[in-house]
Amino acid sequence: MSLDALKSAIPDYAKDLRLNLGSVIGNSDLPQQQLWGTVLACAIASRSPRVLRELEEEANAKLSPEAYTAAKSAAAVMAMNNVFYRTRHLLSDPEYGTLRAGLRMNVIGNPGVEKVDFELWSLAVSAINGCGQCLDSHEQVLRKAGVDRETIQEAFKIAAVVQAVGVTLEAEATLTQ
């Protein structure tokens, strides 16, 4: 299982995705830990078993055990937070914003890796899950930590491509059954 196997599974009508997948992963300027943590968190968030199977092994090989666990933790906690905060934001009653969340999210304060890496992974997952409030929050933390816009954009480019590959491959699997 590998990036090459995933690229070869992408149908010809979606060859732009094949090229983009190779580019956002193969030509990324992100440090290896940021890159592969983003890839793993996005593969999980994509909800595509095929994408996760193909990318997990390489991510596991390139990440420290702590970073591997932290990337999975980012996907898990953002799966919860993105639903909660997106819903609170979308409700027309602003009073929900004044209520205590009451949800455990200790991993955000102590992720086991550099805070910037975890924030980048959380931002990428939030892009897939479409939570504007979480995107704003993580982007602001990253910018305050000195992360440039190009790096932040690199993370959500990875999110966009990994998600699109997942959608495409799941559609093909359904159509060919």
C-alpha cells in the first residue's frame, strides 16, 4: 500500500487529482512531520477506507510514534469539535455561544508534539469538515506562532486533494459494484 498505489487507482477522468496528489505530497515544502501528520489526519477525516489504507502505512513509517498518535488525535478531536462548533455557529440563537462546551479536549493543550504541528493538522481536518469557526481559531493560533500563509495554505491544499481523492474513489467503488 502506498501513495503510488493510490495514484494508480484514480480514474483517468480525475487525472488532475492524480497529479495534484503527487504534487501536494511529493513536492511539499513542509517538514516531513508536518507533511505526513497532515496527510494522516486528512486521510482519517476523508472517511475513505481506501485512502486511509494506502496512506497510513507510509505516514506511520515517516512519523515518530508520538507524531503518529498526535495526528490521529487531531483527526479524532476535530471530528467532535467541528460538529459542535459548526452547529453552535450555524444556529441563529447566539446564546449557545455563551454556554460552556463541557467537552473534553485535553489533547489540544498537550498533544505530545509541537503545538504548531498539531494546530496545522487540526486546521486541515477542519477544512475537510467545513467548520469555519475552527478554521479561524486554528489559523489565528498558527499566525500568532509565526507560521506564514503559504504553510497554512499548504495544509488545506493537502486536505482538499486527499478529500477529493477519497470522494472519487468511493464513488468509483460504488459505481462498479
